[in-house]
Amino acid sequence: MRKIFQKIIAYSLCAALLAVPFSILPSFNARAAEPVVVVIDPGHGGSNLGTEYLAIPEKVYTMVVAQHMKEQLEKYDNVKVYMTHETDIDMSLKERAEFAASVHADFLFSLHFNMSLSHALYGSEVWVPSSGILYSQGYSAANEFLMQFEEMGLFNRGIKTRIGKNGKSDYYGVIRESALRGIPALIVEHCHVDHANDEGYVQSPEMLKEFGYRDAEAVARYFGLVSKDGKTDYSGYAPLAIPVPSSRVCNDTTAPSYVSASLIKYDRTGRYATVELTAADEESPIQYYSYSYDNGLTWSALQPWAKGNSTMTVSVSMGYGKKDTLIFKVYNLYDITTDSNVINLETAEK
């Protein structure tokens, strides 16, 4: 049935076609010298299909969204919009950055859709450069994208950096190659195509169009653009100001340092447990939690953590059958996990 459903989606779509030491505040102004030059990079292309979880490969989605983004951005004054490619061709990451440099780009936005190996993750995330003013510019712009996606109902997985094995440069090629040319670049992962929470966002031409419009909105707000018809004016808008870091902002490679689960109440009749969860991670925020009542053999779907809080109270439906224990797992910004203590339900007060 899933394959049939995927084919229906495919036909309809085809027819429609991240605690860091900081230095001084950045001296850049998001409102670059006019006109602003924006380069949109539809991720993948040609023989590089991208994610293939759905019937249509990722490269098709990214091109559709990029075209809508370009169309919408061109409704604003004082902005020149380019795409790294407008046809389905092979193009290296270096070539994409070289193109951006050739048109004197103020920013490169690489559009993507996500998938996890476990098929358990959901939400939007943005990857940014890891050092200097490019980090500050990237983080500020990334925040605009994620605010747009949250308004659409998507889970915010945060703004992230990733460092290469040498520890001296960015891992992702389009960010690294752009940084070498002094151009800030983002990798925008709109959502996860392999999770029920997100898949509806890519299964209609209307939603892909909205992604394109939301992307354009994020860029317009960041650069303080004014629409040609005068109806939309972001000239007075102030994007998030991010200090320039004094050193490279590295990704968190360690698990959450502390997780505790304390049973508040166990209702044997109603078959639910109320638990106080406390978790800490000194390097990145907690994103999700899950639970298991078979000693970790299977785990629940990921639940969103209450952002900004170290402690939250949760209720777990135990269902039917004999269940003696309850254990929790928490996930940080980089999906690294730590398990809690085991709650013994057999010794809990009735």
C-alpha cells in the first residue's frame, strides 16, 4: 500500500512541476551593499539523486523549492537572485561555490531534505560555517529559516556546525568551499522525508511552493528587503545579532552528561506512569526523549523535550501486559544519547 501511495504522490508532483567563547560584536550589516546578491543552490542533481526514501528523489524536491524561492525573492527590490543550476546536471560542491564567487554572492543557500538511518528523527535543521564572521552571519540567517519552519509546524532541530577530521575546516563541502572564498553558506534541511511527522510537507506541490516562499521570506527578513509593490517592508527589521566567535565553534561530540528519572505516580489501573525527568548537557541542548518498558529492547517514538528546561514532567501510557521497568533516553542537539536510571515499577506504591 505504501508503494502505491508513493507512486500516486510521485505522479502528482511530477505533473506539477546550531557555550562558546566570543569576541567583539560583528562589524557586518545584514543589509549588504545594494543590490544584495543571493545564490540559491538546489541540492544534488544529475547522477547525484540525494535522498531516495520516497518515490521521487531529493534532487527533484530541491529544484522545485529553489524555483519558487527565486520567483518569490525576485518580487523584492535591490536583490539579484541566481541559481547554481537550473537544469538537472551534475555539479560538484566546489563548482557551486565557484559560481557563487563569480557573481560576487553575498550569501549561498543550499537547499536539502533530510533522512535518518533510524527513520526516527524529525524536524528542520540548518548547518552553518564554524568560524569568524561567516559563523555569525550564518547563524543569524539560519535563525530566520528555522522561525519560518516552526510557523509551518515543523520541529526545530537547531543550528549546527560540523568540523572535518582535520579539525581545521568545515566538514560539509559547500560550506567549506564557500568559506574559502569568503562567502557565508547555509545547508537548509527543510524536514525529514522518512518520518510521519514530516512527510506530509513534501507530498504536494502546494507544500513545496510554501517551502520556497518561506525560504524567500527568511532571506528577505535577514537582508531587510522591501517588496517592489511596497506591501512588504523589512527595512526596519533587525535579525538576530550573533557575536563573532574568538575560535572555531565545534560540534558537540559527547553524550548528555546527566539523566535522572524519578517516579511521581504509577497508576496500575489506568496503566500510566508520571515521571519527573532531569537532563543536562554542557555543550548542546536536549532535543528529544524516548522511553522503554522492556529494558531497552524497544523504544517509543521520539518525544520533543521542553526546550530551555532542564526538568520536565511526563506521563507514559504503559498499555497492556506485564511491565516491570521503565527507562528513558535523552538526545542532544547532535542526536547523541544517554540513558536514565531504571525505574522499578514492581516496587512502586500502589
